[in-house]
Amino acid sequence: MIFVEIQKRRNDVNVDDFCKLYVLLGLSEFLLPTVSESVFGGLFSIVDELGELCNYNWGTTVFQFLVQSLYQTSTSLQADVGGGHTYIGGCVHMCCR
């Protein structure tokens, strides 16, 4: 969804907005991925301040997002929702050592 917007607007958008879309794409695909085509809502306010990206606590955000996804998955499994399929959102790679 974001990639399509980048492709459509690459010649019409200013550099700042293009960078914000590009960073949003990377964050939503790698750090905070979901199974659906939705983007974690908190990313929009984070990306609005590109200069502050280095100061943001990414580890806590990724961990909380993953834990929330695990909780939702657990709740779905207990309620027997989802037809036997289990999807976990979040960047599992960052939480493993």
C-alpha cells in the first residue's frame, strides 16, 4: 500500500514527504509488520519528525507491539477463532538473541 503510493507520487511529491513515505514503508514492513495491509497508527506521528527518529525508543516499541500481537494470538487460540491459522505481527528477529 505504501509502496504503491511512493510509486504513484515519486515525481509529484516534495523530498521531505517522499522520505517520510519511504521511512514509513521500511518501519511498517520490517519493525512493525502486520498480516493485514494496515499500518501501525503510531508510526505516522513518529515519521512526521524525521529528525527525531534516532532518539526514539525503538526497542520498547517493537517489544510492546510483539507482546500485543502474542496476546491477541493467544486470545484467538483460546476462543478457537481463525480456523487453525496463527499469525504473529511484529519483528520477531529483534527480540531474539
